[in-house]
Amino acid sequence: MIVTYEEIQHLIPKYVFNEYGQLTGNFVSGKDIVCVSENGRIKIWLNREGMDANDPERLICDYDRDVLEGVK
């Protein structure tokens, strides 16, 4: 299920986007990222195209939701 970044923003460390950009050379734009919550995980994609292609190069992060929420 696609969720808005605003819904999960408090769970994601801000440095993740900077590090991803530095490591890949991809510019991360807040208006383009796509957040998906499914199977107990939160995945943040660089853009819709990357998500649709399931391109690991454009997957910014993939977290266990329970870990982010401090349950685990």
C-alpha cells in the first residue's frame, strides 16, 4: 500500500536521503519519492518509475516497520 511520506516521516532518519544521494549520485526530491508499507516493511523509492520497475538501484531504504516504531 502506498503511503504518504508525511505519514512515516517521523520514523525515517533524515540522513538516509543524503547518504543515498551521495552513494548513488541520484538526486532525491521529496515530491518524487514513493513510500510503500506492506508485509511489515516500509520501503522508500526514489520515484514511481523505480518502484514500478522494482529497481534496487532506486530503492532508498527498506526497513522493518516494527524496528522503526521501536517495537523490536
